[in-house]
Amino acid sequence: MITDYTAAKQLKLRPKSYGQMFANRVAESGPREAFRYPRNGSWESLSWNGTRDRVHRIAAGLIKLGVRPQDRVAIASSTRLEWVLADLGIMCAAAATTTIYPSTSTEDFTYILADSGSRVLIAEDLPQANKALQNLDLLPELFRVVLINGDTRQGTADFVITLDELETIGAAELLARPELVDDTIAAVLPGDLATLIYTSGTTGRPKGVRLAHDSWCYTARAVELLDLLGPDDVHYLWLPLSHVFGKVLIGVQLKIGFVTAVDGNLDRLVDNLAAIQPTFEKVRARVTAAAVKDAGLKTKVFSRAMETAIKYQATLEAGSVSRWQKVKHGIADRFVLRQIRQRLGGNIRFFISGSAALSPPVAEWFRAVGMPIVQGYGLTESSAASCLNPPGRNVLGTVGPPLPGTRIKLGDDGEIMIKGPGVMLGYHNLPTVTAEVLDNDGWFATGDIGELTGDGYLRITDRKKDLIKTSNGKFVAPQKIEILFQAISPQTSHILVHGEGRSYITALITLDPDAVHDWVDGTSAPGQTGPFSDNPLLRNLIQEQINTLNNKLERWETIKKFLILDEQLTVEDGALTPSMKVRRKNVESKHQNLLDQLYTD
């Protein structure tokens, strides 16, 4: 157990900048493997020394182009090794990274570049670059575009170069000034701007969150103090690096020195980890199907083994287990649970979940399999990691205690407040909005509602602004209901709970096509000729799942009616943010007539 005094003392030993943290890692681990990345159908490795060489060339190239300290350099790319190298290069050039999701619309893409004042854009390919090139009249600060992939001959002369060309420029500059990058890193201060991440917010324009070098260095050091990971671990990174959580994971790697395999291709994720969605509910469904098939097990055998394992883990946590329970669990582990672990590589010790709330049944399932989910909590505004469950003291249903050096308190209405080195500098160009959430004492109002246990563990209950007040005066937390349902129904992709000012709660549901096809194949239902939403057997299945959900809810929370939409919610139609959060108001507005029918029919 780390005492507050010990933590405070140890936290002071953190590097002063992200670039310095990277330099320290190279000095300590130089020839050791740093990254693995896919190339030509196989995995290749890059050492820390090799990483430094490429990163320094990128940094020197940016400096030669005219990038100055704290200038913004934007990255618009999927998760890949070059994203990591580019970001490290920006940090070592004393500049600041503006992150942009590749799925961002041209309108928001242009807005982010303009609002951030980004001077260089590093784009994955020409389609990403064209989002800027087609709107240069709106981007007066932008003077260069760098392509990771693609042919610059299709771009504007001298305005577009390749990443290889940038590295060539940097290599020449380093020949003339060998100490350039080291001297630049040494001049960076802890409070200097390191990253500008635009929250995709479910309403309005995205806001740029300003995060300092010290926020990343603090978070990395705090996680290191928890002793979760060691230098011999291997981390598989597929999360969007434009998301704050992805950046945290790379920062923690720099501090600890483990290997990271980088591949954002979800098709390969299916092959490697038997999962295609960033929600653990869908991971569970996919792993279950794959493990049953691979092991040649009958569904009843699988279900009975999982029931035995879940009961065993619950009893073990509550106290001691009987000899007979140990025998039954051993049999279940040998013939079933081990198959699941092998389906995910066989070496996974735990998962980390922090992007969305996790339902207890899903957490119990993974714990029973022997791969517990360690849930944490944080926001872009708090550098992602504010709380984290220790694997040895993982309390299901909570996001754990605050990280060393972070403080949590609850407002009078239950709103979670955070204070610590990870909290943002503020919103870019939005001083009034910043003052609304960040007080003079450094407390950040998260907008989340929660409660603290007697042991200081935090439990999230809902978003403050998402609470529904029915016409009967009852408050309903939609996220709680939605999370519970997602754990019950593998055939659905989204559920939106509705009822503000209404007399009862209803829901809009979208289907997961792959899971529905699997369900149809496993039933004696006739071939589908129309939309799945018209399938009476499928609707009966969803109704049964709604009934199961309602049995877990208070009377005023229960879903009285629901509709299955024929369409999917997408980023392109404005229903989802680039980070795949549902834009609740947009969806409700688009389907207002359907929702009204649920209260008139």
C-alpha cells in the first residue's frame, strides 16, 4: 500500500516533459524492443534506439520547416506506428499535438485545424489531407501537410511532402546540428502545452482540451507506482490514438518500458483477439462463440461451466470455498475456461476498461474466465486516468480509488470533482467555458454523478446532464439502463433510453447485423427477406430481453415500449461522435415522430 506521503515523494521524481520521459527510456532500454507493427502480413520490431532515430529525424524536420515551441502540429490518422512516431517527434520538437479522429467530418476537421491554429498537418493519406487542402482559405496558419501514405504529386507543389521526406530533411539538419533535438527537449517546461485534444462532445462544436507535459508525466508516474505493469509485459494497442486513453497508454509505456504492439485494424483484431468492438459486451459474445466452436463444446456445457466459475469467484471473494467447489471449478477451467484464455493469446493477465461504464455481469464473466477487467475512470480534461482499480483489490461496480496525487470529492448534487496534476490547463480559446468547470482552486467539475464507498472507491452512476425527469417527477439515469441492457442483449448495437417530460420510459434500439445473423443461423426461423426489425421472432427475443432488464429496475425506470430502427447509428449521419458516443439529442430529434408514436399508440 502506498501512503500519501510516499506517493507525494515518489511523484516528485517524474520527468519534466514528455520528450524527457522518452529520452530517459531510450537511455535505459536502448537496444531492447519497443514496438511491434504489422508489415507485409507479419510482425516487425523496432528497438528503442531505432525509435529514437526516427523520432529525432521527425523532430528535426519539423524544426527545420519552421515549427516553434508550443506550435500546434495536427495528426489525422488511424492507429499505427507512424502515429506514435509522429507524436513523439512533435513532443521532442517542443511543439504540441492536435489530435483529429480520421472519421471526423470535413467541417469539424477544418474547424479543429483553424481553432487550434495548427501549422502542420500530418495526414495518413490524401483523403485525410484533402479535408484541409480543400479549405486552405479557412486555414491561414497551416503552411505544410505531411503524408504518411500517398503520392505528393496529387497535392499542392511544395505544400505537401511525405513523412519520408520530412525525415530526410531532419536527417540533414541533424548532420549540421547534432544536438538540436536534445537541446530542444531540455528547454521544455512542465507547464508547456503538449497536447490539444478536441472532445467530440455530444452537443455543439468540439472543445479543445489543453494538456501540459506535466499532466502526461504525472499520469505515467502515478500508474507506475501502482505496480500494475512491468518491463516484460506486452501491450496490444488498437485504441484510437486520437483519444486521450491511447496517449496515456503510450506515456505509461515510456515510463515502464514494456513492448507495445500497434495495429488499429479491427479486422486483424478479430483474428488476434476474437473481438471486433471496443465494448466488452461484444467481446464476451464473440469470445463465447469462438471458444465453443474451437473446443467443440455444446452450449449447455459451456453455460454450466461459466455458471460454476462465476459462483466460485463470488464465493471466493466473500470468504472461503469448499473442496467440492474447487474440484468443480478445476474441471470447468481445464475444459472450458482455458479455451477462452487461449482464444485471446493465453497470456492476458487483465484488461483495462476506462472509456465507458461496465455492467457488473460482464465484469463477473471476465473475472470468472480468469482475465479480470480492471476498470478505471477519467476524462480528456483529466488526462484520462484519475481512478483505477488495483488488480489485487478490484471491486466490481467501481472504478477504483484515485491515483496517487489525485483528489476526488463530491458536490452537493453528487457531481464528481477532480483535482490533481492531470487536470487540464483549460479549454482552448474558451476562457468563459473553462471558468464554468474549473475553479480557482483547481477543482474540475466532471459532469458525472457518483458516490464514494467507505474504502474510498468511486462508483459512477450517470452523466449529470443526461438524467431524465419524467412528468411524474421521477429521475431516471439512462446510462445505467443502457449498460444493463447491453450486457443482456448481444443482438443489439445501441439502445437509447428516452422519457424526458414523458409519463413513462421508452427506448430506440438498433441491431448488430453480425450477431443477428448468428442468431438466425442458430434458430429454425425461416430465411429473412425483409428488414430484421420486421422479424417477429427477433422482436419477441428483444422483448424477452427487455423483460429481463425491467426485472432489474425500479418501477418508474422500466421500459414500457420500444422500437427497433432499420438503420444503424453512424458518425456520418450525426448520431455518433467520432469516439462512438451516442449524440442523444440528435437521435431523439431525428426520430421525434417515432418517439411520439410510442406515447400515442
